[in-house]
Amino acid sequence: MKAQKYADACVIAGNPPKTKNWHGWIDKMPPPPDALHVRGEVEVSNPGVEVFLLKKQPQGINPAIILLDLILFQRPGLWPQLVVNKPAVYEEVGPNLSYQTAEVLYQGQGIASVPIEIIQ
């Protein structure tokens, strides 16, 4: 995310958004490194809302579970009030990734528990 691009954007707070179609997998096929992918869809109130999944800092105490924060930004400008589904995507590349579950949080509240499939 570029800071200048979203300098005028506002973080959206409130009730958790509706989400669906979550799936996650770790690609362990050669050559290394491994690649973690977590994806879902988030219902937002207008096309000017940007959706981000960010690794929570600090992570929890269980190394088998990755905690991801769902962040919604409202881009500046006038946008039609049109409900749309936007993709939520998180990707991480590294050696020996061993997550079994991704927990998606919105303002500290769990909204999705995503089992991680291993692809070898």
C-alpha cells in the first residue's frame, strides 16, 4: 500500500462486514520458497472502499495460526451507494511455512476461520 495514494483515505469502523468464499493454501511445490495465499470476498457499501488483509502484529501464541486484520479504507471522492463484493487477499512467501489456520479479524473481532490446505 502506498502512503501517498491513501493519504486522504479514512479507515472504516463499525459493524463487521459480510464476508464469504474464504479459502487458504500453502504452495509447497518445488522450487522453494513456500507461498501462503488467503482469499475471500467482502461486501462493501460502495466501489470506493478498498479492502486489505494485513498480518496482525503481534501474532498470537500459536504458531500454527496466522492472524490477519481486515482493514477497510474509504477512498476520497463521491461514490455511488452501490453494494459490491471486493476481494480480500493476503500472500506471504517464506521458507517452511506451516500455518494450519488463518483467523481473520475485524477491529479485534474474529469474523472468519480459514483452514489452510497444503499443496505439494
